Amino acid sequence: MKKAVFWVIAGFGVLLTIFLSLILKVPNFWVFLGAYLTWLILLSGLLENQNVVKSAENFPLIWHLLRIVVSVIGMFICVWSLSGFFDLHLTGLFLLVESTGIIVVLFLRLLFINNSIWKPQRLKLGKFEEEMEHYWVIGCILPILSLIMLVLYPVVMWKIYTSYSISSALATLTIFKWTLVWDFVSNIGSWFPIIFVLLISEKLDENTRTRTLVSLIVWLFPSAFYFALILGLFGFAGTDYSLTIGITSLSISPILVVIFMFLLLGYLVPYIWGWKRATKWRQGLLQKQRDWVEKTLGILEEPNPSRYTSELEELQAQMSNEAKQFIEGDQMVQLWLKDQTERDEVSDAMRSIIRELERDGVLDIMDSSTIRELQHVDDPRFSYFESLANLSKEVEEIIKQLSGDHSDTDKLRKAGCYSDKYRSKKEDIAKEIATEKQTMPRLVIGFGLVFAAAATFVINEVSKNILEMLRVSIGT
């Protein structure tokens, strides 16, 4: 029903624009307003309906191509309606350049067809809400930015329309320039806050982080291209700097440096920041896991058997309290627990803790209908909770073994056997922490640097040629 209403409204907007352009002589501000509103309706409809494909594994190629076609053609029609300028060759070049990001993503997918981390991730606002610590910021920024851009663009166009001789080359160039700025800022505002907060999230698994980075190329490449065009149109090219290394002299353009930094800040810097935060977070969970083992080991290594039972019972109560606080503070763990329980994939150790949490009302806040298909099977939060549940169950078994009418010698012997087990476990966790410290996504970072450098030169050359063609076509 929603899609039908969208297409009816969009079709009416197209017909209205055509009708206005026939009865009113272009350039005309009212024709522009009709084209602009139709453009907004089509873009918002595509953004709304990008989630038609249910699976998060699918990359909506057709949706991206439709978005590019609507974005580019809509931009040129808005310029035409207000200035009378339309160049079919330039329109085709813009479509080709905007599609380059998709081509790069598809090439990576074919090149690494057996490696899932290079598979583009379908991005959907809200899908990773649990992993985004500052999700509320996006909910505030995007509507405000959208409203400002929605109103500001026609106001600027009206100012140009009433201030310039509208048929002049200068007016056409000014209209095109500010339309490009509007499209660039709108595109950046629609994806960058989401991507940035997602990439820097410490709770995002590395597979999804890398796939998000790959998907970002679809948006980043055309945005960098628009950015280079805007710099050129506003005369920010600057003077080339000479760099001499031995007998070799290099000429470095400031615009190359700016584009390169834009690409790095747009995707690689947030990725590295997020990876570092995630590494520290995972190490913290492993450290907490080791702390619990150390506490258990500390009790068992005491030479006073009479205190074993009471201290282990106190430790078990602490672990139960930790489990409650851990789940209450993390909605993702709640989702996972509900999902595991419904699939009947819960261990006996976990089941006892889950029953206690359900009795206390901790898990009742999540309705079963809200559980989505969980992708993060290797999430360290789940591993930590499982280790906590298993250790609690083991401590319960140790209490049974060490309580009763056993001699102190027998208790010390049994405690010594358990101590050997937990020393070994403590060493294993220490190795995991050390491995975590050494793990670094060198391939992804290396690819990011190579892509940024290559894309910088390509975008710079293409933007210079298109700017020259634009000025020739307009006549400036």
C-alpha cells in the first residue's frame, strides 16, 4: 500500500512538472519548484523502500542504481528548469562516475568471492542500533539536517533567480554550483553520521565492520567526486607545491591532499578508531573472565579447608549478580538469550541463570516478536556470559564435592586438583588476551590506503576534465 501511494504521488509530481514546463516558459521558478519536489519525493521513496529485500546479506544493487539515476537526472532537471541548461553528455558522465563505487564493490566481491568479509553489507538504519552507543545522536542530527537542507536550497535558488540575469552563463554556473553543494551535503548527511557511529562502535564485530567499510565505497566515491567538483567551482584549487627528493622533483596539488584526507577521514580513520576501541573492549571482557578464574583459584589455593564452602558460595552469588547486571545493561545480550532459549540451544549452566533472570523480570522487557536473526555468533559478550555461567555451574559442583563429612586432607587434595585446572584455564585466557593485542586488520588497512591514493588521482583528473567540459558547455 505504501509503495503504491509513493508511485502515485511521484507520478503526479512528474506529470505536474511536465505540465508546468509546457505552459510556462523555462527558465521558471515554479517549474523548478515542481521538479524539486518531485525529485525529493522520488529520493525519499527510494530511501524508504531500500529495505524491500529482507535479508541483511543482500546488497541492493538495483536500489543503488535507481538512486543514482534519480539523483543525477533530478539534479540536472532542477538546473534546467531554473536556467534552461541541460547537457546530455555531462549527465551521462555524472551517471558513470557515480556508478564507479558500485563497480569497485562488485570487483572486490568477485576478487574475494570466497571471503565473506569482502561481501558488501546492506546498511539499514536501526539494524545495528544495539551496537551504536550514540544512536540517539543520529535520530536528532538527520531530521534537523534534512529539514535545513529541504528549505535552504529553494531559498538560495530564489535568491539567484531574482538577483541574476537568469539566461546568463554566470547565473547558470551559479545555479549548477549551488545545486551541486546541496546534493553533496544532502548525501553526506544521509549516510555519514550513520556510518561514522557504526564504524567507531566498540561492540561491532570485525566481519560486519569490514563489510560496512566495503559498502561505504558506494557512497564515498561519488561524494569525493562531488567534493572535488565543488572545490574547483569555488576556485579552491590553490597553488601546486614542489617537493624535491634527491634529483627527483614532485609537484603536489593541494586539491589532491584535500581529496585524499576526505577519503581517509570518511572511512579509514573511523574504521581504525573503531577497531582499536573494539580490541580494548574485547580485552576488557577477557580480563574480567580471567579475574573470575583468579578469584576461584585464590579460594582453592587457601590452606584452610573450613572456609572453602562459605567463600565459594559467596563467589557464586557475586557471579550471579554480575550476570544480572551484565544482561540488564546490554539489550543485545537479552536478544541473544531469548533467541537461544527459543531455539533450545542453551546449556544447563546457562539455563539455571536464565531461569533466575526470568524470575526477576530481567528478560521480560524483550518480546519474542522483536528477536531478529542474530549474525554475531562470535560476539565476545556471548562468550563472556557463557564462561560466567559455566564457571558458576562448576563452582556449584565444587561446593558439593568439598562440603559434607570429608576430612581436611581430602578437601585439600580435591581443591588441589581443581586448582591445577583453573591455573591452566587462566593461562589460556592470558594467551587469548595476548593474541587479541597482536591482531591487526593489515589487509583491510592496506587496501584502504591504496584505494584512497588511487581514487584521489582518478577523481582529481576526472573532475578537472568535467569542470572544463562544464565551462565550455555553459560558455564561461
